[in-house]
Amino acid sequence: MSIRIVANTMLTRRRALAGIAGMAAGAGFPVLAAPAPGAVPVDALRTKRLIVLSLVGGNDGLNTVVPVADPLYRKLRPTVGLPERKVLPLDAMLALHPALTSTMQMFQRGELAIVQDVGYPRPDLSHFVSAAIWESADPQRGLSAESGWWGEVVMQNRAAFDAAAFDAAAVTFESSGAFAAGRGVPLMRARQDVSALLAAPQAASIDARALTGEESRALGDMVAARTDAQARFARRLKHVQPPHWRPYEEAIDVQIQLTDWFLTNGVTTPLIRMTLGGFDTHSELLARHGALMAVLDRTLEDLRRRLCAAGLWDDTVVLVHSEFGRRPAENGHGGTDHGTAGPVWLLGGRVQGGIHGPRASLENLDAAGNPVFCTDFRRVYATVATGLFGLSVNPFADRGHAPLPVRLV
Amino acid sequence: MYILTCITRLRLSAACAATLAFSSCAVQALSADDARHLLSRTGFGAAPHEIRALLPLTREQAVDRLLTGLDQAPTLAPPPAFLAEPTNEYLPRLGRDYLPAAMAVGLPMLNLGSAEETALTHRGMQEMEQLRVWWLDTMISSPSPMAERLALFWQGHFTSKYFDVLGPRLMYDQLQQIRAHGTRNYADLLHAMVRDPAMLVFLDNAVNTRHTPNENLARELLELFTLGTGHYSEFDVKALARTLSGHSVDFGGDWRYLVREGELDTTAKHFLGRDDVRTLEDAERVILEQPQAAVFVADKFYREFVSPDADPREVARLAAVLRTGGYELRPFLREMLLSPAFWASENRGRLVKSPVELLVGLVRTFGIAMPDVGMLAEDSRLLGEDLFEPPSVAGWKRGMAWLNPQSLGMRSERVTAIWSCRDAGREALRAGADDLLVRFSAERAGPVPVRLGVRVDGVPVAAAQARCPAESIGAGQAAGKPGWDLLRIPRKGLPAKPHTIDVVFERGAGEQANLFINWVQLDGKRIPVYLSDIRFDAGQPCSAQVPKGMMYCPGVAHFDIAAIEAAQHGMEPTLLDRRYEHVNSIIEFATTRLPLVLRPAARPSGELARDIAEQWQGLPLPQAVLPVAPLLAAPAGAVEPDARLESLLLDPAFNLK
């Protein structure tokens, strides 16, 4: 058994900085005031950003962050378990899927925080319902929820968001944007064909306030908000070089390129949401999941590279999650079926890297053979609200989901 | 002349007794806006010919005509094809968590994860899609859209969710019960629903037994279907659950309603203030005796058809009509539709169209011949209303919950996609029985033409471009499925006995476009693409691994007719082709044999609609289409009528009714 125990790679920038600052002060040089480790700057909402990358279909977490030293892993996955010699060790127990080489480098730099076994009580194994639960942060209402988790954050911190005067409260490329649903939350949906963003928005023909009927007025407000958001984007982007598209673009590459285009041209938005599909691996797990891990790795590497080039990596957190994990026991077709908890990743220049949160037992599974979650997903949102953006109202903490002890700044 | 007609129309309702010819009451002939309002509130959209048909009538006459029309059974769509294949292989065999109740009622259990169960799951999905297409087509082509609108309402009230029932035939049967009773009598509908197999499975009553009681149906029946929270106690829920015990489903047989005599609890129970409730019939009677039962229903109807703000006095008045009328629905509907509140200007444009109403309304209003009704099923799913899959037992979203900045954008994208395909369906209407037809769909990124050609015996006979390709390349999750288009080559001029047909996909370097070929048809015989040979152009990276017909590279689908007929032994491809490995692909093998165009004769316009704008001649356009003033400016200057209509369709106000 040869598991390389990766030395504590927590030689964080913060300690290095502290060292340098100390040295500099001692030597009488002027000290550039680095922010105290972990203290959220006062202007965090304006300077920080969150990129949410949703893996659609239910990513097999157990073959992503692999408990390779747990004998039950091998027992439950005799054919789809990953060979020990191939995985990339994180610590004595865990390892990463072999394709995640760039991700591994980020972990070694201390830029990747892995929160283990994140889920919610009474798990729903339907894609639509579980995805709706993650988007709304409402396990009770799921598909019937009327606001999204980010929508809640914006609505409850109205003054801060108004003062920040973003071009959009969030940007999305695919999906209905349910995560941002809420009154007065301007969401921008962007497609590869950017003409809709750059075109002059269709003018309103009447003043919405003059309309009778609550519904017409509400619609009028939405039209006005959309028009304003479009105008703001058009102002930033109309006269700059448009994105250069290759003959065939994968959907994820479209999203990355548009994100890059927006950020490097000064579009202001605190949240960008991307999706990567194809994770519903009921069969041929090894081959299909392997290909997906390679795409995920390449995606994160690409994002990191571009954000570093733009000088934004230290002020960005990438949140990677999926609507559920998959069943520990393999099924009859070389795949795995819908499960419950799975890992959440937080990556960024200032993220406190490492493994966080307890690991679910593979022995005490629930009645459907799935792990019982250890960390509620709403704590991740709470961590973002307080620990990244420093917002005064944290709707998730208010409901009893405290932020995680993972520094993001 | 005018006075004569006025007198003959003088059927005064009580409310109008004091106000003769001037006010908004029944003696007035309908204005175009009134007619549009009545039609779009009770049906799906309002086509010009439907509006014109109501114009000479008074409000009373118009409402009576709509109500009488409820009895016109739609003759049109043949039932979903899968019904022709009876089966009792339904999914609870796949190991639902019904233990130990399942054992008690003999529910067969199999292991999860075998290839057979996967095939079963996918077959169910295909059958449900057929069911959706059938119902949507009925909504589009019915002479009585009000019947289908009421069915949609009731289905959102007495909810069942396919995902938890997993029996397509059960969902069909339940819908048929709703359609039969939902326009007639609420008591009969309730009676049918508590014995409906889909309902009994969905809410676990099929496994509600004396030893393993299950309260799910009892609770939802009281809370969501009949009385509402606060009008019953927990003891009532328990009593009702005991009364419902034994009302189950014949799992071992045909999955029909079955009473397990041994599980019945016919002891005298205390329920809603009565002491002698023994049977399910007793319980139904006691529920319907509660004044709240009628109020609950009337309130829901009011919010769904009149205004989102329910006036309690109006609701009480309507509830009384329902209750004293033995829960007959026609007098109740008549009272509601003739009430001043229904016609009041402050209540116009206050209701929001659900996705199905929006899309079916669009198709009906403009007489669009859908080349593929399945597109509507897909689109309504994308917009959040997947028929037969309500988000919960509480039913669908209501009112403004359907609209937010994101959904507004998606709705208008779907409307645009259907509108831009309006010409594709006309082609299908022109098809002759023997013509050479090629059914295909296409996707692209950017304004590149998607080009295809057809050769017969090596000779080019047609070159065309896809009329409405989906902008789905690079759009990932947000894209809808491309709609089917049809290329028609008249039989005349083709060889008498052709040997080969080639469908050619051409694409230039750097162009992002894909073509999906479904089938070809000649002399009335349809050949699915999986019987063809696919040859990609030299140097193209596409391989034979991709399902046949999905042309991600330029190339040819080569149909060798003689060889195919020989291989098929002269028999035509099967009705239900359950190739589950294709269920996620754009090709629908299971629709190969379905009728090409569903009953064009029943379409409202009858003949081909050459120019949609022509239909609107004489009707004031904005008022005829929108319930409120447009929110967006109409295009300036001299504009083509179609463009003007398009700008109205894309106006957010089009979402209201």
C-alpha cells in the first residue's frame, strides 16, 4: 500500500504575507497594508465575485473525491471503483479522480477547499426537484418555491445592492435562472449570439406606473428592469471587440468565454452561474465520468488562468456542486444511480484550502443505500453571504444554517 | 331593424332588470374585446373566426353557446398509440418503498437496475410523451376548447404525478374521467377521483390497509381537494383514512380499481361532526354537505377565471349556486361567466397564462398548423408546466408566480420559435398521399442556412433549407428541441418505381449546423432513418457510433428501397419502436408510424391560412390580441402585418389574459 501522504500544504499566502510583513516592518521598510487574514473587506460586495458551476445530472462524488482507504469503497464498487495506484492522493483517506490534475495543483497551492458530503434532510432523488431545492434553498417547497437563494440574498440586502449599482445582480447562460428569482433582482441571460445584449432594447410604449392592474404594473416594472440591464450591458460592450468563436464551441466554453469577455470589459456583477451537463451516469461510469472529470478539470484550469490574467483570481470564488451525489453501490450496468450527498468545492485565490467537514459513513447508509449528508448545503450559501460578500443580512444563518469555518477572503 | 333585434335579445337577467339598453349587461351585443376576453378566459387564446362568431350575440347567448359546446366530443385525435398495446407491466415492480404494505397487497417487487427495468422506464417516458402530444393536439383542434381548459383546471386540482404513478395508461384513464365529469358535476368527479387508480397509487391509498394505514390520500383530499386547511381536524383525517382503507388497485391484474373487502373498515366513525360514517360513499356525502365544500371550489374557480383577488361575497354567492344545484357545474359556470365581476374592466388582463395556455393559445389564435405538436410538450416543459408532472400534490403555480424576468425571456423565446415555424406546418397540409416526404429537424448557432437535398435514383429532385432550425448549438440546457420540418416533393415527375432515395446534408467549412433526419415517405409507405445507410463525407470526424439520422457532419442518408423492403419482408416498421437507447436523442423512433398531420379538416381555419394577417381584417388588432395596452412600442413606420403581429406576440402583455 503506497499512499503518499501529502504534506500539509497549508503554507498559505497569509502566513507567507505575515512573514513578509513582519520582516518588512522589522527592517523599517514601509509595509503595504495587506488585509488581515480572513477579514472580509468593507467593499467586498463590489470587489468580490462568486462563480457557481453546477454539474447537472448528479455527479458521482465518490469517484470524484475518492475515499480510497475505506475498504467499503472497494466492496461497494468492485468494478467501478477507481484503482488506488491511479488516483491523486489528497490525504491519508482521500484522493482525487486521476483526470483532475490541474485541480490537484490548485489543492497543493491551497486554493481548493473541499466540503465533504453536502446535502439536505429528506433527500429527493429527482433531478428536477433536487436541482430546484439547491436553487431555492427550500427543501420543503422545491419546485414550488417562489424565490431563489441568491434572489433572497439580494432582496434582504437591498440597500447594499442598490448602492453597488451592478450591471446585473447575476449573470446566467443556461437555465431559467431560478436561483436568482425574486422581486427586483435583475438577472442577465447571455447566449453565444450576443446581439440581444448589444441591440438597442425595445422601448416601452407606456409608463408602467400608469397602468391599472397589479399584474400589468408588475410586468411593466420587469420590462423596465430588463431594458435598464440591457442598456447597462450594451454601454459596456458595444464598442469592444466581440468574443472570437471557434467553428464549434462546447456549451461550457461559450460560458467561459462570455464570462471572460464580460469581466475583462468591466461588466459588474457579483454572481455568474455556469452549468456543465452530462453527469447522470447510470451506466458506463468509468468511461463517461472519466471524460467528464477531464472536462471539469480543464474548465477549472481555464477559468483560473483567465481570472489570473485579469488580476481577479484573488477576488473570486468558484463554487462547484451538483444536485445530488450517486449511490455508493454500483448498479448492474457499470454505473451508479441517484444518490444524496456529495462534495462541494470552493476554489479561489484566497480560499482556505483543505478538506472540510466530516465524511459520511459508507457503513450507515440510509434505507435507499445512500449516504446521510453531513453538512447542509445552506451553510455553503451562508458562508458566501457572510464570508465572501460580508453582507449584513444572512437569510440562511437566520434560519439556523451557520457559515462554515472556511475562509474565502 | 335594430329595435327588433334589441327586443328579441331582451332576455334580462335579474341583475339587469333595472338597467336597460346602456350598461354592461346581457342585452348588449359583444364587442370584439368582450368576445376575445370571454374566449381567452374560458379556452386557449381567441382566433378571429371564433371572435367573429360571437360578435352578433349577447353575453348570455355567447356564454350559453360555450356551455352547450361542452358536449361536443372532440372527434379528432385518435387515442395515443400505446393504448393499443395493453400491458400490466408497471413500475412499482421496480421496488418502490412500499414495504411492508406492498407485500400485504401483493405488489410484485423486482430488483432495481436490470436492463429490463431501464427499458421499462424509458418505454414509460415515450408513452407519456405520446399522451402529452395527444392531449395538446386535442386542445389545439377541439371545437370546444373550454372542455379542455376545464380538464386542465381539474387536473391541477385533483393532481397526480406520473413520476409517482409510473403507469401511462392510468394517467390516460384519469384524464378521461376528468374530461367526462369535469364539465358536468363536481360530486361525480369527486366520486370518480377517490376511486381512480392513478390517484390511489399517487397518494398511497392503494396500500392503505387496516394493518398498515396510510393517511396520505385522506389528508390531501381534505386539505387540497375538498375543504381546505382549518375546516377539519386531525381526527377527521384519521377517520377518513380508515374509511378509505381497502380502496385499492388490482396490481396483480389489470391495475384497475379494486376493493379489498378484507381491508374495509365499515365501523361507524366520527367524521366532520357526523357519528355514523361507515363507507366511502358516506364520507363523500358528509364532505359535500359542508358549506365549505362549495366555497372551496368556488373560490378556486374565481381566482382561476375571474380575478386573482377573490371577493368573498361573490364567492359565497357562487358557492350557493353550486351547492343548491347539487354540484352541477353548468349553472355554476353560467353564473360566474355572467357575473359583472367577470366582465369588469378592472379585472381584464389580471390573470396570467400558464405555459400550456400561452403556447396552445398562440397556436389556436393564429391557426398555426404545428408540424410537430411534440414541440409544445417540450416547450411547456422548459417553461415549467410539464403535463402530468405537477411540482407537488398542491398543483401548479398560479398567477404572477409564472412570471419573472427570466421566465419572461424564455416564454418569448418559445413563442418566437413557434411563430417562426408557422410555415413548416402548411407544407404538411399540402402533402399528397403519394408524395415524397422527408421529415427532419435542424439546429444551428448563428444565422447559417441549414441545407439539405434529396436525390432519387441518384438524380437531385429537391434542394431546401430548414425553415426553423433551433438555435441550440452551444446553448446547452437552455435550448428546446428543434421542431420537425417537412420537405415535400410532389410524386409527379419522380420515377414510377424508384430504387434509392438519398437525403443529403451539406455544410460549409466553419458553419455550425446539424441536421436530424427522422423518416422518408413515398407512395404512402414510411421508412424510418434507422433502416438507411449513413455515409459521412470524406474526412469528417463523425462515426457510426452516433444514432442513425443524427447528422453532426455533412453526409448522406442512403435509403435502398428494394433492399429495405426485402429485409422487412414487406412488413412495415412497428408501431411502437422501443429503442430506449435513443430516448434522449432528437430522433423519435416511436413516432414513425403516427399520422402525419392530425385532422387538418378539424382545424378552425379549414383551408390553408395563406396570410395570417388576412384573418384579422376588420378586427382592431391590439385589442383583439392583448388584454391590456402593449408594454413595448410597436415598430414604427409602414410595417408588414405579420411583423406587427409578431411584435404583439413578443410583448410581455401577451402573457396576460
